[in-house]
Amino acid sequence: PVKVFPDKFSASKRVAHRIADIINFKSSKGENAVLGLATGQTPVEVYAELVRMHREEGLSFKNVITFNLDEYYPMNPTSAQSYVAFMKHHLFDHVDIRPENINIPDGTLNKDEIHDYCLKYENRITEAGGMDIQILGIGRTGHIGFNEPGSAPNSGTRLVTLDDLTRSDASREFGGKENVPTKAITMGIGTIFKAREIMLLAWNKKKAPIIKRAVEEKMSGDVPATYLQMSENVEFILDEDAASELT
Ligand code: F6R
């Protein structure tokens, strides 16, 4: 289903409140909440609202385990462009999550370590019980995580090559496209489907054409986000601009 909100702020509040409900429900049963998290511009206000709820309403992350979708490769976690730095800046440094409960793909591995690492990442997700909720953005290529066009619906966590458009869109953060890594480690589409609930978020006119394709086009690897049409447990959370080309 598609849900359209007047703006990204009201939409982000709705998403943050759903996440908080899951955390509180799980903790009332003495269980961990397992969150699948995204980086990029789109979820920034979601994390801001979660931080506010932690500060003002006592929302605790003590029983939360997180798995991030992806990280550039190679990437040093201390680098400003790393998704580790992003997550610390927007969420982890401001809440009471246990550092050992945070999982983000490691961008510092040697090439020959990546395959085993990815299998372990996948196993850790399974051992944690799968994600209770997975938050997604969408790239203009139709990628979710960094599953670019051509990704298989049953793909697992792996090293991938970034699409040219994806690297162009990241060029500002890196001060030039030539500085954007050509690869990334990402959860697969199959990994994302381990989540019991999925919310794909998109704001702005810039995302309107790809949202139209993701929601309305026949499912195919040309637009990986179309695979989300397979599941009943997916919500497309849009602002009016991102929804503006839907028929
Ligand atoms: C980020 C990720 C990507 C982004 C997508 C949109 O962890 O997996 O799929 O969600 O590239 O990025 P923004 O939100 O910056 O437009």
C-alpha cells in the first residue's frame, strides 16, 4: 500500500512512531527489537524524531539490535562519508543503544574476507530473528539498499558495483564523483525480505519518476524496488511531491 503525507516531516513522525511502538512492544515482552536501518538524506528526520522521543519521552534503545543496509567499499568507519559516521551523527551517539548491538557492513575488509563476512552478516540477522522492521530509501536507479538494476530477488549480503547514476548522486558528499567508491557491501533483496515489515520512504519531486516505476511497473530487475510489490507487508511512505506522478 501507498501512504501519502503532506510533507516529509509528518511522514517521518509516522515512521518514527511505528518504530517506537515496536521497540516498546518488544521490551514489554522482555525481547529485543531488531531494526533494519538506512542512511542517506531520506531517513534523517525519522532519526531526529527517535532522538527526540529518547530525550523527551524516555524511549530506550537498550533492547534494540540494528542492522544497517549497506556501507561503501572500501570505507574507513572514521571517515566523514562512512555510513558508520552517518549513523553515529544522526542516531547512535544520541541514544542508549549498546555498541555491541549495532551492525553495519565493514568497509575495511580485504577482498578475500568479504565473502565469509557477508555470510556471517546474513547469519547474524537470522540469529537475531530477522528484522522486525526494515526502513528503506530508494535511489534514482530504483535501488533499495545498494541493490542496483540487475539484482536478483533472492540475493543475499554481498559486494556490489555501484551504478553510475548512484555515484553521481553521491558526488556532493564526496566532493566529486571521482572520489565516490565504485563498490559497496549491501544486504540483498532476499535479506531485506527477512523483515516482517518494510517501509520504503521517498520525498521530493526528484524521486517522483522512480516511485512511479517502483509502484506501477511490472516487477523486474530493471527496477529492483518493484520486487517489493511481492510482499503484503510493504508500505510506500511518500510526501506529495514523491507521489505526484502516480496515476
Ligand atoms: C542507504 C541506501 C540507499 C538510499 C538511497 C536514497 O543506506 O541503502 O538505498 O536509501 O540511495 O538515498 P537518499 O535518501 O540520500 O536520497
